[in-house]
Amino acid sequence: MESMESDDARHPLANTNVNEIVRLTQALTELTRMIERMRGPRYFEMVERPSRFLFYNFLGGVMRGVGGAVGATLMMAMLLYLLGQLQWVPVIGRWIAEILKIVETYR
């Protein structure tokens, strides 16, 4: 039969001094506070209620999609405006004029 000392030697904190244990305890306490501040209980409530969780994820996806569409539209409008200002360049000017005609046709 093995002695108690061999069991203590296998314990993960057997060779750890008191200062390290205090530091780890403080870090764990701070981590717990951070989770509570991040609304951990609210997250767990959403996980327990899948319908609410799915609704918020769906709503977030819709908003990301609308934001991407609006952003792409604004970027294309700015790009076309800037390209319209470059009509004085001979080679690019004709190509840009054709693009602007196509855009004007579909307005």
C-alpha cells in the first residue's frame, strides 16, 4: 500500500507555494467578475430558450446583410462618381462613358 506522501506528491498543487495559490485564486475571482459583467446569466438564459436564441441570431444576420448591401451600394456610387470625373483620360474616358450610359439607362 502506498503512503500518504505519494498521494500528496501527485496532487497538481503539491509543489506550489502559497503565493502562487493566492495569485491563482485572485485571477479566478477576477475572471468570475468579468463573466458576470459580460452578462453571462443573460447568455445562459438565451441558450436555455432556443427560440429566443434563434430569433436574435436571425435578426443579427438580417442586419449584417442590410448593412453589407447599403455599404456596397455607397461604395459603388462613390466609385462611379470618381470614375465619372476621369472622363478626360482618352482610353479610360470612353469606357467610363459607356458604363455611365448603362447606369443612366437603368435609372
